[in-house]
Amino acid sequence: MQREEVIKIVNNFLVEEIEIEEDLLKEDALLKEGLHIDSLDFVDIVVIVEKNFGFKIKPEEMKDVKTLGQFYDYIAEKVK
Amino acid sequence: MKRVVITGMGIYSCLGKNLEEVTKSLYAGKSGIGIDPMRLEYGYRSPLTGIVERPALKGLLDRRSRVCLAEEGEYAYMATAEAIRNAGIDLDYLEKNEVGIFYGNDSSAKAVIEAHTTAMQYKDTQMMGSGAIFQSMNSTVTMNLSTIFKLRGVNMTISAACASGSHAIGLGLMFIRNGLQDMVICGGAQETSYLSMGSFDGIGAFSVRVDDPTKASRPFDRDRDGLVPGGGAATVILEEYEHAVKRGAPILAEVAGYGFSSNGANISQPSDHGSAIAMERALADAGVQAKDIDYINAHATSTLQGDAFEAMALDHLFTPYHTPISSTKSMTGHECWMAGASEIVYSNLMMQNSFIAPNLNFENPDEYSKNLNIVNKTQEKNIDIYLSNSFGFGGTNSALVIKKIK
């Protein structure tokens, strides 16, 4: 799967299911401070990612994922 | 001792989604009972239920609040939002003043069953998502409402089977009367999903009169064959009288008396003696006598035994006074954990509008109800003081006496 397609799917569920304003979805947006994704939201994101991309996010792999761009990269790497 | 009044009400049930709609249904004697096809597919003996539409909360509540709300919590939110508006308060008031909550709820089965199904499918509890824990606990209604409405007072769920909502109001009365709180949100909520009532259906408690759903719930009638489950939520705002006067709040009624008892006997079979004790205590607590009661909203659910035992108790206490009696469960079905609160809202609406809603389908009395003055058609009637009964599994009994403020 190409990175562009990952971005499209991720942005879609962040807007539709996590209800984050589309304007905030920038590559350099911080997941916690910028998009206000808290630990409970992240549980739902784990569920959505597994259903959409077919793999389970491992918390230890997310340690260095701080921005939305890094999150796209993490998923793209997993599904390439 | 402080006096306690009701300064706001809200309702979301099979009779309507707000006070105005419900008042019209009560006056018209309009049943809210229908058939749920999912129950047939699931293996119920009876597909009959009160038909309650899920509210659309997107736009009213943020995502986190919605994700954590179970079905009954959604109903409770709608009823409570209406009650708060009608009490003349808002979120700003709730943030600046200490307001408590006692809400009746005794199950949240859908969330539990769905979480189990997910775990079995994925073998991974994280797949249950972030809302499952907050939806599946018995205290789901109070934990959610206290968060949404920023409550900082007493905060707990009352689980007392089909008397939960009534005991919640009784406990709110006690807390305010004793000076522990100035204002408490009280109520009851009941889920209506087919996932919530299968085990109740399984013991043969439900009516199977499916040919005409509106005829199925027939409290006190000779030909009753069981109850019809219903649901939704009802909220009343209880407030200390002087506090309400000072605030310029609308004072709708006074919660004058609360009586309780436990039968200490069979888990499912009610007791005329136990229910009479609760009624007598409520009358004594209110400082009134049986002859003073203008209307009784009976617990009567349309079960053979339950109605018979309540009829015996009512006959013993009220027959000399020919007191008008009706069970609104003839229209709503048995709203279970919610019923004790919703029937206070229904009865208050009757008191405000001077009528008694009918006990639908009471066509022929049985040997127990033959002496009772059961109102089976809408009756214009001034009500100054009424009694509301609620009884539940395990022999828990609650009775409330409510007075008009003059």
C-alpha cells in the first residue's frame, strides 16, 4: 500500500470516527498536544487500525511516534 | 427537618421523548408497546416490548461522552437534560454549585455481551474498544451523567431491581432532608435492547399476547398473562424547599414521604405484607393517612402473582376510601429499573394537568382486584397528593408520597 493511500485511510477515520477537525491533520501535528488524542482515544485507534490494515499496533513500537507524519510512516512501513 | 421539592422533570420513554409528548400520550391512553423482531430471532417466548427510539446524540455530546454511554445512559442523558432545563439551571450553575446524583439502574447487558462477543472473535480484549468498560458497569448512568453535567455532590447508582428508580428518589429525599445536599438529580434508566431481557423472558414472566400488543399489558385484569418489558429514562431534580424559593425555581411538587421494606422471603414472589409496610411507612413519613390519598400509581406489572399481592395490600389499606388507582405500565410496559422514577414523572404530569391516566385493558377484575377503584378510562380529577409504589426481585419495596405545593 502506498503512503498516500495510508494517509487517506488514516485521515478518514480520524475525522469520521475520532472526530478530529480535518484542518488539524498536518504532517507535523503532534498526536497528543496537537490532535488531543488521549490514551482512551488511542485504544479505539488500535481497534480501527487492526480492522483497516490487518495488524495490531504494539505500544513499544509507538514510542518514537509523536507526529501524525510519523504515524503515517509507521503504518506505511507495516503494510508495505 | 428540611422540606424537599421537585423543581425539574424530564422523560424519554415509549410514550414520548419529552414531557409534552408524554402528557398527551398519558391523557389519550396511548400504548407505547409493540413487537421487536430481533427478540423472535434471538429465541424469546415473547417479542413484546415498549418501543423506544434511540436518541441522535451527535451534535449534542462530544465523541468521548457518546462512546462511554450505554443505551440506557443515552436515555438518561436526554431525560436529565430536559429536567435541568426545566429546573432553570444550566452547566454553569452545575459547575459552580454542589449538586448530587442518585440514579436507578440495575443492568447494562448489551455492553457486556458485545464485549464478550468481541473477545471471543479476536481473542484480544483491547478490541473491545475504549467505551466498553464505561458502558458495562452497573453505575454507567451515574458515572457518565456526573461527568457530562460536571456534578460534584453525592454520586452513586442505586441497584434495587424494579424499585431502583423509586429508591433513588427516596435516598435523594433523605440526603436533602438531612442537610447533606441542597440539590440532587434523581431518576431511573432502563435498557430496551433484545440483549438485555432474554433471561427475564426465559423465566416465563412476559405476556405472549402477541396478536394485539396494545392489549398485552393488562394490570389487575382477570385475563392478564404476564408483563411486557419497556424502558427509557426519567429524571427529577430534587431540591431543598428554601433553596428552591430563594433561587426562584419552578416548584412542581413536594416529595413528602418515602417508605421502604424488604420481604425477607422468596426471590421472585412479592408480598402483600411487605408492600403494605412500605406504603404505611411512606404515609406516616408524609404525615398523612390513607384517606388523604387522591390517586395511587400502582406498581402492578400485569403478572398473575405480583398484581394479586399488590391488590391485596391496596384492598387492605385503601378500599374504604374508594381511592382511584391505575397502573401506567398498561401503556408503557414494565420500565423496570426506571419505573419508580418514570411513574413519579407520569403521576406529576397527571397532578399538574388534573387527570388520571387510564389503567388500559382492565376489563374484568379478579378476586383480588374486585374491590379496588381501578380507573380504566382517562378521568378528570384534581390530585393534591398521590402514592406511587415500586417493588422488585428479592423483595425490595419502595413507596413515595408526593404532594402538590399550595
